[in-house]
Amino acid sequence: MKQEVPEIFLKPYDSKEHEEKLYQMWEASGFFNPDICVEKGVTKPDAEAFSIIMPPPNANGRLHAGHGTDMTLKDIMTRFHRMQGKKTLFLPGSDHAGFETQGVFEKKLQKEGRSRFGMDREELYQEIWDFVQENKGAMESDLRALGVSCDWSRNTFTLDPEIVTKVQETFVKMYEDGLIYRGRRSIHWNPKFQTSLSDIETMFEDRKTPFYYFKYGPFTIGTVRPETKFSDKYVVVHPNDKRYVEYEHMQELEVEWINGPIKATVIKDEAADMEKGSGAMTITPWHSAVDFELAQKYNLPMEQIIDWNGKLLPVAGEFAGMNITVAREKIVEKLKEKGLLVEVDEDYVNAVRLCERTGVVVEPQVKDQWFVKMDSFAQSVLDQLASGETNILTTTHEKTLRHWMNNSQDWNISRQIVWGIRIPAWFRTIDGKEEMTASLTEPAGEGWMQDEDTFDTWFSSGQWPVLTLRYPDHQDFKTFYPTSVMETGADLVFKWVPRMMMFGKYLTGKAPFKTIYFHGMVLDKHGKKMSKSKGNVLSPIKLGEEFGTDATRMAFVVANPPGADMPLSEDKVRAYKKFANKIWNISRFTLDSVSDMSHDSEPSYSQRDTEILASLADNTKEITEDIEKFRLHLAAEKIYHYIWHELADKILEESKEVINGEDVAAKLARQHVLKECLVTSLKLLHPFMPYVTEAVWQELPKEIRDRDILMVAQWPKSSS
RNA sequence: GUCCGGUUAGCUCAGCUGGUAGAGCGCUACAUUGACAUUGUAGAGGUCACAAGUUCAAGUCUUGUACCGGACACCA
């Protein structure tokens, strides 16, 4: 009985016609959820687990090319393992992205002529919450458009009440375990956004800054920051510096300085670099991390010169109240008038520390903050790598991470912003004595005030695998922890990844993931960084609309090995759009060729038939292995190559003769072969190009498909 | 300064455990009522930076050279 080939195949594949419908079908089927897969019998109850956690995309923006790679790679692995019959969970979530979001929101306020200062804490929080909810919805619809097969029923937000409580509990536990301390230390201060930052939230930028040499008593000192020098009462020289042998350690001298004579003390310490300038420097402990350490070493007094807004304090005398950028020139002018300016190096290039998110110049300040002791945690991360409990696919990133862990600093986790999880610490002063404690609820007794600060965003996202799987009691935690793979951007190698490793091990005793897969950055077709200002940004959503999501996904994975940056061009995406259409036409041809085939008859294969099936099995084996071993870029290329240059170019071409020939037995055998090639190819390609393969699958006669939905069909066996 | 990379077709890049090289774009020719104009088919194009070594065999492993680049650190 001849079956008509569905009409839909008569025109080229139109992604727009299918994608949304198919996603809705998948979602409605419930098969994104591993529990439902078990319930409905597509996964065995005792099947092995495969789990992957979505790095929470920030809830303040849309999906960009980086996310495109990220989500595509994860979804490929998810779909593959699901088809292999594993209990497969891809768990979605989003991150409140503390300071970053508040920064974005404050810019919005600025545009509206408003400011967060003076706003009520609750009111501000609520406004940001609403702002984020909107963006969060947009982000989630972007993920759906990309065909991401994650389990939306488990969608988690870092500010869900349950998560907030868990994060606070971790703080209390760490406080009680002595892993967190309150310290008065030199921190990075963002004067515009009024918060402290951790090292990794800052970056350096080379700027041409005049380098001034001033006369300081008998010394010549060099500086790029005269505005901090008002109360510099200590001059440091190297103990071996022959120029200064006549001065002794702690010797006092009277020197003429900015606002008149002061008493200066000589410090001899190896921190002074004899090669640099005159070899003598004065120190400003409050506004320099290096100076701060020296001051601590010798127990020197510290004085704040610049206030929290970047203006000079009364210690600056006539310059008090001035913004430091304005004050600098005036101070230099005054020193020049006093004859204390020796020389100016106008070509000096200085590395200025900036806030990574906002570009604001960061001011070192001394402040009481919460710090995580990193020694034991850094060791824990190193141990996880050394023992092989966690394996990083790319050795170069493993080296980077090791290097970072061997040089880790204590981590400042307090932020002076409201958008985040409030630190559950309490302070009070009783009889002039300060007390503090950590507790989820207000401690007993009078006068306790909760810390106003919130956690650094990485403090919560660092616990993500543990939090999303509902440690410690939930069944998800028992089934899916440790997660199988952490696939994320290489830029997170020392931001997010080690924090998850330290928290995961600390809280559960087990590393949070077995394998770490880093992908690189998506660059433009010339290998340049994508940026809005250059106008070379490619949006995965727009590419999907123009060329189809399948084509976009293929472009993100082919020739994109772990760890390396990848240039992306529209041409590349367009090429895979052609491929989607090729699948469409192969399917049409095959369905037409097998339309009068008898499915229950036993074929008698020719030698060539056997060869074709053997080659199919070989390809299946290689592609399966490539995916299992995280060589997704090779698997994608192989399936592409097989379908186009073997199946279409050779097998289909040579089959025309057999199908149209007189030999009924040979025709029947070849029909079985073609059917097998099509079904297997669709399955192999499905993780990469889910839409077009599913669209074809839905048109296949029931006799030749093992499940109604390709997404949960059984992965082909590689041995024939 | 410390630590990492890279050098393969005109361009941008793949190439897993060593077996004389691949993709996309570009280029050339042919093909349009028989799966495919949202094109297809065929083809040209590479002493795999250089040198030495290991090996029966090196783009692939080792060492060195040259030239590019990245990350981190540094505000005297």
C-alpha cells in the first residue's frame, strides 16, 4: 500500500512554521522533567542519572552569543543522555546578580532623574524586584526559543525565599566554624555606587598619569596621587639603600609639607624598591592596600583622608571638601609654589584599578567587612583537582585555576547595596562593648541591629549546585548530586567555578561536579570581541529568527572545541540553514522511496546493503563516543559530514536505481536500509538540531519510529 | 613582573588515542520539470612558522628558535 508523502515536504523547510509548536509539544509532554520520563515509562526507574545545572543567567538582560554557546552545548548533552535512557535533569535558574543588577537599575534611575540615595530600603528593593521580574521573563522566553530542554518545573531564582534562607544558614555555619571573620581591612571602594568590591570585581586600566617627585625633608618621594599625601608622616626606605644610611629606623625628622611642617618618621623596610624613583616613599595606609600592610606591620596610626564620596576630609585643610580629581592639580600647584616640587614625569603610565561593572575608579578605603578565610578552601579546590574527583577537560584552565588557588586572598563578601541577600549578622553595643553574632533570627536580648549589608553575589551563586538540588534532604539532591558536568564560560574559571567547588565540598563533603567543560568566548568573524559599541554583536535570538534555531545551534558547536574562543559569522549560520533544508529533502526522498514498503517482511540484504548498514553503525559509534567524551564539536561535524556527503551524495544517489528497478527483493532490502539510515540520522542529529529532526519525526509513519516524540526516542545502538 | 596560549587553504578556524590534511565563506566550471534554487555536483588552492630529535611513520610527541596573542598582578 503506497503512502503519500506528507504535503509539508513539498516546500523548503521553514523553521518559523515549526519551532514554537514543537517546543510547546515538548514542554506539554512533560519529558523535560526526569520524574515524568520515569512515570511515563521512557526512562527506567533505576536508570543512571545525568544532571547539569544551568549557570544562572543574570536576570537583568537578554540572551547574548555567549549564552548561545553555553545553552547549546548543555542542551546537546542533555538531549543525548535523555535519549540514552538516563534520568536526565537540566535544571534552569537565574541569578539576581547583586551589584551588576543594581548598577543597571541605578543607571535607569539616573535617566529618570532619580537616585537610590534617599530611597527607602524596602522601596528600592521592590522596584528592582519588579524590574528584574520583567527581564527574567524575557530571558526565559529566549531560552525556550533556543530549544533548551530544561525542566522548568524546577526553575530556581537566587532570591527565592528558600534559597535566601539556605544561603544565610551557610553564613551562620561558616561563622560558627571560624571560616568567616569581621575584619577592618583595606578594601576596594566604589565611591559612586557606595559599596566595597572584591578583587575579582575590579580590573586594571593603563592610564597616562603624571608622576610627581616632591621634596619631603631630605628625601625625594614619588607619587601619582598627591591628593592622598596630607597626613603622610612615615617615609619608607630600603634597609640596604646606601643613599639613606645616615637615617635610622624610626628616626624622627621635621619636614615642611603641604599644609606646613610635620613630624616625619623614617621606616626601614624591604617593601621600598630601591630601583624605583628615589627609593623613598611615604605611605598612606588608609588609601593603599600595600601601605595598609606596612602600617599594620609597624602598628602605625591610620587616618582617612578621602571620604566615602571621593572628597577630601578636614585633614586637607584649605582643600577640604574638594573632589580628589580637582584637588590634585591644586595641591601640586601649592607644593610647586612652596618649592617642594622637584620633577614631573608626564609620560608615566599608571595601572588604575576600576570597578569591572561600572568603570568607576576604585578608591582603597579601610572598612569593617566580612571576610571568608580562603586558605582551607583554596586547598579544598586543589585537592578536588589533584584527586581527580573533579576533572577539567582543558589542562590550560586547570593550570590557571591551580595558579589562582595558590595565590588566593581572603574574600570580602559584604556589599553595601540592598539588592541581594541580607547578611544575617547582628551587632549591639552594651556598656561601650561591641558585640556581634550570626543568626537567622534576631538574637535574644536588647538592642540588636542587623547588618545592613548584603552578600557578594558569588556567595550565593557559589552554592548553586547545592541550593538548586535542595541540599540536604530533597530527593533531587540524592539523585542528581554531584552533577555530571559543569559547562560554563572560561571567564568564570576563577570567579564562579572554584567557589562552587569550595562550597560544594564544604557543605556536602563531595565535589559539586565530576567534569568541568569550559567554552571560550564567541568572537566576531574577524576574531574580535563582540561589543555594542563596535556594532558587531550577533544575537542568538535574531540569528534563530533569520536562519532557524537549528542552524544557529550548529554554528555554535561546530569547530568550537572546549576551551578555545570561536569566531562566529552569519555565513556560518547560513550554511547550516542549508543543512536543515538538506535534511528536509533527504526525508522527503526517503519517505517517497519507502512509501510502498512492507514493514513486516524480512529483507535479504545485498553486500552493498550490509556495507551501508555497517558504515552507519561505525558512524553511530564514533559520534556516540565523541559526545560521551565531550568532543561535541567533532560529533557535530561528523554527523553533518555523514548525512550530506555519504547519505545524500552517495547512498541516496545510488539507491535511485535500486528503488526504481525490477528486482523486488533488492528494492525491499534497500528500502529497509534507507529507512534505517534516515531514522538513525535523525536520532544522531537530534541533540544538535532538535527542531528540524523532530519536525520530520512527526511526519514519519508510526511503523518506523520507536517513540512518538523523537526527543525521547532511543539512541541508536552502535553495534549492528 | 608571573602564568598560559597560538603559528594548518585567499579569510576565519577544526583536526580526538601519531598512519602523508578538513569545514564555512571566497574562487573556477558545469547543472534548472524527478529529493534539494533557501540550490546541487565537480574542481583549483596547503613543503601544516622554522630547526633538531624520538619513531617503520610526526600537523599530531620532545627540545630549541622566531613571530603573534591572552590572563593575572602592579596606582612609587
